[in-house]
Amino acid sequence: MISDDDLLLYYYRDGLDATERARIGAALAEQPELARRLHALVARLDATTALPEVPVPAATQQRWHAALAAATSERRVESPRRGFFAQPKWQAFAAAAAVAVIALVFGVQKLVTPPVSTPGPELVMSHASAYENGLKVHLASTERRLASLNEATPEERARLVETIIGQNRIYALAAERAGEPELARVLRAFTPILESVADGRGQTAGSVAQLGFELRVMQARLKADAATPAKTL
Amino acid sequence: MLTLLKSWVRPDAFQAVLTERSGRWYNACLRITRDADLAADAVQDALLKAWDRRDDFRGEAALDSWIHRIALNAAIDLTRRRKRRAEEELEDDRFEAAPSESPESEYAQEALGRDLGTALQRLSTMERQVFLLKHIEGWRLDEIAESLQTTINGVKHALFRAVRKLRVDLHVWRGES
């Protein structure tokens, strides 16, 4: 007896050994009913492959092109380094320092800045407040996690980094929705650096340096924005 | 030969293939993730990973196919992480809509076609991903198992379950069961 599951694997030409394939092939040649079942299966399954395609949003296309352009230009100026700068510990320190800077910029600054009355709908203020609080908690917990990376085993480090990357992605999406594409971009820029920390790859010094530069630019921009009362994350 | 390959994988080659083929990558990722943001992130991750690992590209497949595969793996990874986060950190979920209710999932529904999209909603994430990777993307069972971090037998059984459920909704093998 040849089951539907066996027929399915026969159709896919995958998951059956040579003997099983030969047995089903012989049965198909001898049994018209079995061949009819296979034909019906193929026809119906193939009908599902004609899937429509939705268009890519223009903003998404632009984001991809910008990300790729940034990556390719970054690699052109990057120069391989050796020794201390290739060590995972240095990368962990650099990533921790970078996140700490972000925490200072986006978290602590918000805490110490005197409240300013901002004109705008209550709904927007409420959403921004929840978003800011969430971001502060995330950055603080990220700092703690990064600080513990050096003492972590490789498995623990990989798990911690994966957690940070996953949460960064949430806040990057939230930042975009809050109209902060720059913050979203910086948060996403952590991903390759953190991945290299997790797997111990070297040659990310250029990326970290680029990220450090971007953070300084952002700091300068935020300092300028601090003078504007309506500034909201 | 190596020089030729390396010279071919230049930034302009990536930009060109991005312009030409990103719609295909995006739709494939959308079917896997059922979330427009995750699909967009998966394509971006794939682009950056592919660029970062361009020296690994041997030219056996087209650059488009190579990035397509990386994007699908990224989509699977993002879906897995989202699921894990949802389980472990419920308090952080306020920025995410439930997949079945979000506009993104409706958008994904369009990418699957109404009939297949509706039918696939009855499948578990594993069943849906296995079916899409096997039937639509044509991956081998062992490749799917590796990507989904499971066994080949696990993939087979998910595939069998998926097809059985789809048979009901799509009337596959009509009159046979």
C-alpha cells in the first residue's frame, strides 16, 4: 500500500531512498489508479504556486538601497586591523560603550531634562511617553547585559546578544513609527557589531568606528535640538 | 576565474539585483513572516549579510538566488525570535500587533492569494513554513530541517500535516478522501 505521504515525497523527489523510489515508480507503472492519484495531486498542488505579488512600499525600497549604499561605502574605507583591535573583548567593550552613549543621549538626557510643555494632541504625547519609557528600560537593560558579556560563556554570550538584537529590532521599528528614523538606523547598526561579538569574528573595527562617528553626529544633533522645546523622541 | 567572480560581485551588482529582484525576495519573506515589517527587515538583513559575505559567493547560483535564500533564512530567524520574545517578554509586546489582526498580515494575505492565504492560516507556523519552503521555494528537506533547527523527520511530518489540512481547504485530491 502506497500512502499519500509516500506519493508526496515521490512527487518532490526528496525524502525517499532509491529502493522506495523504485518501488513507487514500479507501482505507478502497473496501477493506473495510483498514477491517477499522483496526477491529481500534482495538478492541485501546482495550482497553488501561482501566487500574486504585492508591491514593495517605496519607502522600504529606499531604505534597502540606503542601507546597502551605506554598507558598501563603509567597507571601502574600512582597513583590516590586527592585534588588540581584533579581539572580541575589545568589540564587546566598543559595543557596550556605544550603547552607553546612546543610553546617555536618549535615556539619561530625557530624565534630567526639565519637563517642557509641548503643544500637541494628548494621544501623541501618551504614545511618545510609553515609547520613551520603554526605550529607557531597554537601553538600561542592554547596558547591563553588555557589561556581563566578558564573563559569559560563548553560549551565554550568543544568547545575550541574540536577545539584545531582537529587542533592538523592536525599538528600531518603534523608533521609525515615532518618526525617529535616525535612532532606528543606529539601533539597527548595532546588529552586525553585536553578531561579530557573539561569534568572535574580527575585522569589525571599521564598523565600530563608523558607528562611533554616527553617534557623535547624533549627539551633536540632539544637543542642538535640546534648545528646541518641542523635541520629542 | 576567482578574480572574475570577485569583480562581478561589486556594489553596483548588488544595487542592480536589488532593484530588479527585491520584490520577489520581499514577497517570499512576507509569506514566511506574515508581517510586512519583519519581511522588510529580513530583506535588509539579507542584503547586508550577503554583502558582508560576498567572498563566500561562488557563483554556482545567481546572485539573486543566493540573496533570496539568505533572505528566507533571515525571515525564519526573525519569526523565531519574535515568537520567543512574545513568549518570554509579554510586557514588551505593546509595539507589536497580533499577527492575525494586523494590517501587515492582511498585506501578507494578498501575497499568498486569498484562497491559499486563508487555507494557510489553519496551519501552525512550522507547517506553513515547511510547506512554503518545500512547495513554493523548492528547498530540500535537509535544508529546511537545518534552517528550522529540526530533524528531517520533523520536517516530513509537518509537511504531511500541512498538505492534509490544505487538502481540505483547497480541495486537493478532490474525491480521493
